[in-house]
Amino acid sequence: MLATLAFASCAVVGLTLRVTRGVRRRVDVVRRRAGLAARAHCRGPAGEVARLRWDLDRGVTAARKALAVAQAIDAPVGEVPSLVARLEMAAHGVDGELRLLETQPDPARVVAALDGPRGRAVALTDAASRLVAALLDAAGSGVLDVPLLHAECEMEAEALRATRRRRDPAQEAGA
């Protein structure tokens, strides 16, 4: 009995620590994104760096979410999972470069060093956007059957109504 109680106590403590860490991680992500969104509205080189980071984060997050939804609805995804993984790794590297630029106190140096990371960030954001669009197109490929399915359902509903009318003499007498 004592061993069971000790095991249960350890399990509860372990579960509590795990949940606490998960919540802390989510809070950190929300706090980081909120700060980034606020800095993205600033002017000058620091604001441009923050906007690039914000756009890059939103683009990669959108690609990851679109992939998860496409997989959940069994839409064709092809090589998108590996591409999203590669996109996330590349975005992480570019985001690191941009974070380093944010620490630079001299705005002139930030402007001078921004061209390379800016081009990579824009290219990755564009690639993420294209993946999301392609997943949307692939998910919508089965939508072409919806009008046909609607017509078939309407025919079946009418057939069922006609069957009831034939079997229900009270309804025929009232008509």
C-alpha cells in the first residue's frame, strides 16, 4: 500500500512538472511573438529587422499548420513534410542572423548587413506561402465532386419522399 502511494505521488509530481514545463514553453512563445509584433511596428532598421522576423515566423507557422490540416483531412501532401522541415531549419538560421542584427547598436551597420538576410527571409517567406497555396489547391481537388454529390442526394431525397407518398393513403386523400 505504501509503495503504491509512493508511486502515485511520484507520478503526480512528474505529470505536474511536465504540464508546467509545457505551459511555460507556450507562454514563452506567446511572449516572444507579442514582443516581435510590437517591435515590427517600429521605424528604422530595427523595425525592418523585426518585420522580417515576424513575416518569416508567420510564413513558416502557416506552412506547418497547413501541412497538419492537410494531413488531418487526408489531402495529398507529397514531399511537403520534408520541405516544411527543411524550411523550418533554414528559417531558424535566417532568424538567428536577424536576431544578431537586432543586437547591433549602430543602425548604419544594421542597414549595411541587412541585404543578405533580407533576401533569404523574403525567399523563405515566399516559399512557405507557395507551399500553403499548393496544399490548399491539393485539398480542394476533391471539391469538384460536391455538385454531383449534392444532385445525387437531392434525387435520393425526392425518391424517398415519393415512396412515402405512395405508402401513405391519408396524405393522398388530403391532396
